[in-house]
Amino acid sequence: YQMIPYWNQKIVSLPEKVFATFYVDRRAPYQQVGTGRARRALMVLLNNNNEEDLTLRLRMDWNALGFEDPTRLKVDDAVFHEGAKIENGELMTPIGRANMRLLAFSEALADGR
């Protein structure tokens, strides 16, 4: 995986005290999953704000992560399972004060998996 650190990422604009680091598999255009193919990327999102919980609606540069069609994306909140989703091409996720999210993005396979 290629790391795109929070201090150098241009994939998403974030509120003050919120940071994102990305991990993208650049070794091959697709990673084999079962009998189909799926592209994957990870986002570590950190809310370094001790004052309030946030609900974020973020416009992402999906192409920079290797995704061409955000309507085919799935997002998994791998640690907290608190309702991250992609709606109208935007990432929506809650994040508590002084907390983090580990979000895994993948393209849905042709059969919907």
C-alpha cells in the first residue's frame, strides 16, 4: 500500500483539527476478491478536537484513490461500525471528539458484493 500522509494529502478538504491519512494499493489495478475483482483503499480519519462530536459530509477526490465511479463504492467503518456511507458521491461519517475512524473503501463487484 502507498501511504498518503495527512500533511501531504489533497484528496479531501477537512475542517480544522480533523486529519486524514490514506493507504492505496498501487501494485495492481485490481485486487482479487473471491472470483471477482475489487479495488481497495483505506482512510484513517482523526478528530483532534476535544470540544465536539462531528458529523462530516466530505467531497472526496475518488479518482486520486483509483476509483472511477463513486456510485459503485462501498464503505466499511472497520472499527466502530457507526454508519459511514457514500451519498451522492460524498462521504458521510460521524466522528466523536478526540476520536478516529478507520474506513475501508472498495468497489462493488458486478454481482453486487
